[in-house]
Amino acid sequence: MDSQKEALQRIISTLANKNDEIQNFIDTLNHTLKGVQENSSNILSELDEEFDSLYSILDEMKENMISSIKQEQARKSQELQSQLSQCNNALENSEELLEFATRSLDIKEPEEFSKAARQIKDRVTMASAFRLSLKPKVSDNMTHLMVDFSQERQMLQMLTFLPVPRAPEIDPIECLVADNCVTVAWSMPEEDNKIDHFILEYRKTNFDGLPRVKDERCWETIENIKGSEYTLSGLKFDAKYMNFRVRACNKAVAGEYSDPVTLETKALNFSLDNSSSHLNLKVEDTCVEWDPTGGKGQETKMKGKENKGSGTPSPKRTSVGARPPAVRGSRDRFTGESYTVLGDTAIENGQHYWEVKAQKDCKSYSVGVAYKTLGKFDQLGKTNTSWCIHVNNWLQNTFSAKHNNKVKALDVTVPEKIGIFCDFDGGLLSFYDANSKQLLYSFKTKFTQPVLPGFMVWCGGLSLNTGMQVPSAVRTLQKTENGMTGSASSLNNVTQ
């Protein structure tokens, strides 16, 4: 029965995966169909732009010729309208005189008839109808403004399409992912001396293999790359992979994209766990600041015997409520004089790296790792469940490594930025000057539980960079300095 259920469960899982593949392919087809429509519209627009640029030389000449034709039309129209107006006026007067003369024929009295006849004669003598020229002042011929572009047309007909560049090919073997940089290298399937530049597109993804249509970020673009490789630097690897594709462009048109390539970019990416941080800490995703008013809602009894002998000074505190209690997280909130916040992502295996930078006026801070079981009153390094290096700029300046309430002074300059390297499987926790990659201190131990990045801050603030790969220089140092002193065991012989 159980075996049949397991077999059926496998079938269901297989069918579900297949359905996901088909749905993803349907989404890809729909996306491709939409792409054909959009790209056709785009290429038509590009064609219009190219021809518009070709017409630009003729446009000015065309406007000048149109202006000449319209001026000639206006001149002739004005002449003919004037002549037409004169003729209409003469015709109107002549028709009135004709009507008067016709009526005069019916006059019976000789004297009146003679008077009318004289008036008609005088008016005829003065009539404009007999002084008009009955020939148009201008002709309707406009052929003197016609053009002949037969030679130019023959030249234009010799234009042909510039060949579309073929799709480049990305070589995954030549691509390099290191130090939060990605170098992408490609080549053309055949030599093409018409290539002017390349366009590289990339996007982050958590899916291996070919790009998906759903749940994918938009492509980001790097334009006008002259060579056949490009390095993206200063990246935050907050996704497991990155998709890349590249296309070649000549002066006229861009070719098809290369087949997309997916490169692995996994790195430890975490935020600070605000739900369990000390109330005196103002916590955001990647920064924490001391807030002297934040813990006023806590009961004074929290300053119990657990805090006696604390090496970190504490400001005066009151019991007046300052902010509502935060939502309880998966563990008790740090309290007392711990001033601690942990990361929200546990390290269970592998090698990981992150960096921390303190504000210039920060009086006291620690960075390191701790088990989740770290007590809510405990400071980093004061238990056998936490390891850290501690910087104290209050009253006196000290720089030390701490574990299990033991302290080892470090005879090195406190760097501007500290890099933390954790090799969980190798039982190694190392601290570096993040800029020079100088090794500051190493703990050697055996981690028996998953560890969380840990931070303590008093009177100041810390900012951290996550989503970082282990730097190449750190990997090299780990190989060459594997025997360096400064292990956790040496701290057991040093009292505070």
C-alpha cells in the first residue's frame, strides 16, 4: 500500500512538473508572439527613421520648391481675381445700361426719348465694358516649375538592405563569475566586418536553465560595447543566477539575440532580524543604529545579575514607554545590555562572506556569528555560542577578538570596513580589512549548530553589505595562511 502510494506520489510529481514545463513553454510562445509584433513595429519605425534621414537632404529643397510653386500660384491667382472682379463690375453696369436702353425704346414723347437717347450714348461712351481687355493677364501654365528626378531615382534604386548581423555565441567557459563581478565573453559565428558594436542584456533570476517568462525581472541593458566581452562589476548577488544574452549591431540594424546563458551567482544574502533585535537598536534591512530612546518601554528588572560585569557601558535609562512593543519573532528579543541584532538567514554549510562598516563616531560595536541559542541578555563573544571581534572607542580605544568571555587584543589598525568570512564546514571564522584584504584574526572551531551573522552596537551605527561572493583574495589567503595563530582555543587561556 505504502509503495503504491509512493509510486502514485512520484507520478503526480512528474505530471505536475511536466504541466509546469508546458505552461512555461506556452508563456514563452505567447511572449515570442508578442515579441514578433513588437519587433515588427520597431523595425518598421527604424526603417522610417533611416528613410527620413535619407530624405533630410531633399526635404529642404522640397520645401523651397513648394514655396516657389505657392508663390507663383498666389501671384497668378491675384492677377486673375483682380481681372475677374473688374469684368464682373463691367458686366453688371453693362447689363443695367442695356435694360435702360431697352425700356427707352418704348418712350412715346420725342423730347423725353431724345433725352434718354443722349444719356444712353453718354453712358456707353464712358462704360468700362468697352475699355476692358478680354484676354487673361496670366496663363494657367505651371510647367516651368516642374522637376525631373530621373537620375536621382536611379541612384536610390541601387540601395539594398544591409545584411542583418548573425546572433553572437556566448562561451560559458570563457565567462567568469568572481568578486561580485561577472565577465561575459562571446564571439561571432562567422567574421562580419560590418559590426559596429554589441548590446548586452542581463537579469537576475532564481531559476536555473533557460529564462522563464513568468516571475522574471526585466532585462537590463548595456549599450555600445565595442569589444567581444564585458565585465559587470559591483553587483549584489541577491539571486542565485543571472541570465545573459547579446546581440550584434551594424550601422543600420541590430541582429538577433544570442541563445541566453545562465551563470550561477549564489552568495549569502541576508537582512537584519528586526523582530528579535534589542529595543535600543533601530534596525532596517542592512543597517542598524543605536537609539537611546528605543528601550524605554522595558522593565528595569531586566538589568539583573545576568548583566553584571558587562564590558560595555550603558547610558542612563528610564521606564517611560517610548514605542509600542514589536511583534515577537521566532526567538526572544534581545534585552538588557546585549544591544544585539542577528541576521535572518542561518549558515548551515559552505563558505560565505559579508562586510560591515561602522559610523565614524560609533563608540562600541562587535561583528561575528552566533548560534541561535544565544541568550537574550548575552553579548557577542561572552558565551561559548558566539564569536566576534570587538571595537571600543569609548574612554579608551581597544580592538579585540572575543569568544566564551575570553578576550585577545589585536595589534592591528581598525579598518574602515571589516570583511567576515565563515567556512562552516571547515570550522573557520576569519575577519579581514575589506579594502586591503589583510587578515585581522581567525577563529578555528567546529560549528555544531547553524550560525547566524551577529552584530552589537552602542552609540553609533553599522551598515552591512550582503549578497557578496567570497573574494578571490580571501580564498587565496585561506590557502596560504591556514596555519595562522589566533584560534579559539588560544582564547581559553586568556582571561578578560
